[in-house]
Amino acid sequence: MGQATSREPLYDSHAHVFTTDETRYPTDTRNAREGEENLRRRIAADPMTGERLLRRWEAAGIVGGAAVQYNTIYKKDNRYLLDMADAHPGHFSAVVMLDAQDPESPATIDRMVADHGIVGLRLFGYPDADGHYPWLDSEAALKSWQAADRHGLTMVIMYAPGVPSAAALERIAGLACRFPRLRIALDHFGWPGGGEPGSLGLVPELVSMRRFRNVYFKLTTINFQMFDKAGVDHAAFVRRAADIMGADHIMWGSDVGNTPDSYDGMAAQARASAFLLTPDERRFYLRATARSLFQRGAL
């Protein structure tokens, strides 16, 4: 095992950007978890513009990252994200958000790849009244998956609520089998939590996903906050995750723009969480895995 250095380079797999420019980029703050008034105050007081994020990355030793569409503020209007990725192609890679079941989405994916070089598609949703997640793999949604597969995108999945869901993971497993060349990244590690104390939250339904080598796991500041409440040591979790999933299948992401912690603190937390990894394992977890999924031209 080797100790992570204080300035080991990082690649941020999960950053959100937004601006106060409502004229060009109107916001949609409906259903904000923090409340619309609080969210609008946060937008006005601390906009995480692309330019501000780049300054934070430079100060914290970040070598690049994925800008992920911020559903809370823009829903599926990806214009600001795409403009930032176009303006800073050497730094940002764009992961857009669309409704996979929208019949227009496959053509939109084709266009966004051609015009903006997007690298990923993010899907988000809740279970239906029966506890199922049809937005993942309905006949209509499969057409969007086929478009993503055709372009070699990474599919980023965030299912809600924030607990491990066998119902969601079963559908994701089916998609991993159906599209074996398509990389799938689970936001917030698929929500580890619960189980026996020794599992550190890696419950059987999550562990079972390791059999799919096209499924990857994104660990974010949100997870670290949940670990703190549950008394789970960050480095111990990362060590166990690397042992089970493989260090080349786990990655760090800040959730900056959504989580209000200082960016320097997030970066320090990421490096500290790699304390129990070997140098090669740290390289995968802190930058190489995410780069292979999201860096433009990495394939």
C-alpha cells in the first residue's frame, strides 16, 4: 500500500456548471430539493460558471473533467453545458441529459455528437407506482441506448431515491448484457448503504454488478457525506471497492456546483480516500478510469 501524495493529479468525473445569465440560459428550478427560493439565492450568490470551475481545477491540481448536465437548474436544456464544453474542449467533456424515451432523443444524440463532441448521456428518474424503472429500458428508451452505443458514448445512470435498488440494478444489468461494448457509469456508486457493518455499504445487489465489466462506479462527495453520517471510513470503503469492483472500475467525482463544500476540500478528500491503494490503483481511481470514460478522443 502507498500513501497518496498531497498533489496527485485528479480527473473530476462529476462537475456541474451554471450561470446567472437567465437571458441566454433560462433556469427551471421546479421541484428543487432545497426549495426554489433557496436555489435561486444560491444561483445568484455563487454561480459555478465554466470559467470559475476552471480556476478551481487549476488551483486544486485537476487535469480535466466531465461537465455533467445539472438537472436541478436546467432540466434537459443542455445549452449552457454544451457552450462551455465547446469553449473549453481541452478541459471539459460534456455529459448531456435527455429523456431516453423521447422519440426525438436518438436524432438529438446524433446531432450533439456531430456538433459538440459529447462523450456521455445521463439518464435520471424515480421508480413508478409499482417500484419499477421503465425509463431505463422501455422499447422507446432502447432506441436512445442504441444511438449511444453507435457513437461509443458512456451512459451515466442516476436512479432515485438515494438507496441501493435491486429493481433498478436488475434493469441496468440487463442493459449491460444487451450492450456489452457500451460503458455504463453509476452515479454516486449506485447508492451504497446498509447491510452488515463489515460490508461498508456494499450490499449484495451492488456487489453483483461486478460481473459486468462494462459497468463502472462513480464515487462523489455526496457519498462521502453519507459515509460520515453512517460512520464509514472513506479510505476503507475505497479499499473494499477496489478489491471487489477493481480499481480500474471506480472513479472520483466532486459534485461541485451541487454540493456546497469548498473545492480544495473535495480534492483533498479524494486524495485522502485513496490512502490504502497502491500507486497503480490510485492512478485508476483518481484519474485514469474517469479519463478512459469521459476524455474526448480517449477511445
